[in-house]
Amino acid sequence: MLIGTIVNGVVIDHIPAGRGMELYSYLKLDKLSCEVALIKNAPSSKRGRKDILKVNEVIDLNFDILGYIDPHITVNIIRDGVRVEKRHPSLPHTIRGVIKCKNPRCITSTEQGLEHVFRLTDPEHGVYRCIYCDTRAK
Amino acid sequence: MNGLIDIQQLSTEEIDQLIAKAQDIIAHPDDYADKCRRKKLATLFYEPSTRTRLSFEAAMLELGGSVLGFSEAQSSSAAKGESVSDTARTVSCFADIIAMRHPKEGAPLVADMCVPIPVINAGDGGHNHPTQTLTDLLTITREKGRLTDMTIGCCGDLKFGRTVHSLISAMSRYEGIRFVLISPEELRVPEHVLTDVLEANKVDFTETESLTDAMPQLDVLYMTRVQRERFFNEADYVRLKDTYILTPDKLSGAKDDLTIMHPLPRVNEISTAIDSDPRACYFKQVLNGKYIRMALILKLLGVE
């Protein structure tokens, strides 16, 4: 499958297969007016399969949410057709206002305007829990 | 954080200091009768409670302070849809310290994050109940003379029982503690308590469905009620509510110095025939609860 080459933009590579759409949603890429491509289940020498997001514009990315999805994700910044920067996210200590707590008993389900906040409780396994009710982020 | 939301906020040294303070209050109550004069405690109880609310109020009154607040959501602005944070901000204009019970998990943390005065979590849904845990730790200390080297059996609703979660969390930090977790399959300790607390602290524990089999090993038996209000489904409640009932014959294999505890209220999970057994300590727990809350109020208000 062919996707056009990016001249100025961002390529988010090595997304775990099947999680590209989730990341597309978290990063609010649907709000962009530029071209955005999501490639699912691309072949990967390391993982077998991976997802890739290509954004035809250099945008600010929330590296916390990238790190939450997978710290092995690669972000390539492309300018004038050349990769000028390659970055990996790290596991963030907290994630604010992105993931929603699904526990119906949590105060976030009723309190107006309360930001959903998750804290890294197990760095080894990348486990995040709601700071209010300790429910694990799925 | 100004207040006490989760027992994990307190180091074992701080817990030991609170217990020592409570013991001193018990020994010399007159020395504390005026410590909180002109201070006000607001009890914001969005859920029914007898022991915890009255214990907080009695604690503040015995320290010479005064109390205000509400005992059900319907008699507060919550009935008009006011948020927890707005209510807390309002009350913080009138009081020096807040004790809050709320059915939603994390509500006292929300309050604590938005007011300049200490907020004490008096129970948030099925989540945490740190002052009950302090009560339990004081009771164990007074009955056993230590908080180390013992086997604690937790029996009943270990899934929704917030007192059990907080107790496991606190006791896991002491040396030589072993837990026997006795519950039906549906009411087992949640996975996050098993992994983040017991396994993370390398605490020895076993899970079983048999109270009788577990009994001979136990130094402390912590009974809990299967709570109707934690179930979405009435049929599940009815099916599980009578699973564990402690009767004199079930105690036949127990140690002579077993300490039987219960956060109360009980429904029928401890037979009233047990009440006269010298090993039954649940009404002593209630009294201890007042003293440890006195110690906590002093600490959070910075009163020596």
C-alpha cells in the first residue's frame, strides 16, 4: 500500500498493532485540517505488525499520551523531506485529561469539570490508576 | 494534601505516634479537654453512618471544640446538585477541619484538593476508610501489645469492604504479618490490592473459602458485613449475604487469645452469643475509634 511521502510533518511509527485508532483519537487528529493517514497492521521486523500515523504538518504532540500507549513508539519529525529529529516518549508519571476513568463509583463520574488524572503505579508493567478511585486504566 | 485521605499517606512512624497519642489521651483525658477550644469540625456525611459520624463528633467535643455539618445528602446543597468541591469550599469558610463520607470513591480527595483546611476521609464508597484503619491498629495494639508478627484473617466481603483494603494496606508495612483472606469467589480482594499492596510488599497471604479451616492459624479475625449498598444487583446480595456467620461452634478451633474484630454495623455475621466471649473486641473498637480520631484531629490541626 502506498501513502504519499511527507515533506513537512510527523510520522508516528512503531505504534502497537491495533492501537493506532486509539492514539488518533487521544491526539485529536480528527481536528486537523491537513492530511492524516493511519496505516494499520503494517509489517514490522521487530514486532511482526505495527500501526503508523502520518501527519502532513509539523504539530505539537502530547508525549505523555504517546508514552502511555507505548514508550517504544518512534516520532519522526520531517522537514523539507528530510528526517530532522527522532524521539521516543517515556512513561509519564501522570496523565491528565486524556484517559477517562470507567468506574461508575468514581467521583469523576458525577463531579462537574473534574479532570481525569491517572498516575503511574507500576513502571515495570506500565500500569496507570485513577488518582481518585485506584481503578486501573484499560 | 492537608488532610488524611488514604492510610498510605502516613508512615509507620506517624501511625505509631498517633497510637501513642491515643493511648496518652486514654490515660489522661483531662489533659486534652480544652485542646481544641474555639475550633470547629464539619462532618459532611453524604451517606448514613452512626459510629463514624458520632465518633468524630464525640472526639471533637471531648477536645473542647464544636461541630457542625449534615448527616445525609438530602439535607445539604448536594440535593440541589452542588458539586463536592463547591460544598467543600463553602464549608471551609466556617470550619477548621472537615470529616467527609461520600458514596463516590475519591470525593474526599476532591474536597482536600480545593480547600485550605484539612479533610479527613471518613469513608469513600468501597474505596478507603483510613480512620477505621487507625481504629483497628489501635485496637490490635491494645489487645496484642504489638503490630508485628501475627496472622490476620479477613473474612466476608473482601471485594467492597473498604475497611479490609485499608487494614491490609497498613498492616502490610509491619514485619512478620501474614494474611488469610476468607471470602466467596465473587467477593475476593480486588486485584489491585493483591498486586500493588500484598505482592509489592512481599507479604505472605493465602486465599480460602473456608473460615473453619483458617481459624486455628489466626491471631486476629477481622469479620466484615456483606454490604447491600455496594451491590448493583439485589439477587447477588441475597445469594451471598449469609455466606459467613461466626458462631460459638466455629470458634472451637480458635486460639485462646484470638482477637475478634468487626468494623460494625453487623447484620448477622457474628452471632450475638459471641458478644460475651472475652475474645470479642468489636465494641472496644468503637471506643478506640473516638480516641484515635482525637489524636488525628490534634495532629492535623497542629495542636500539641
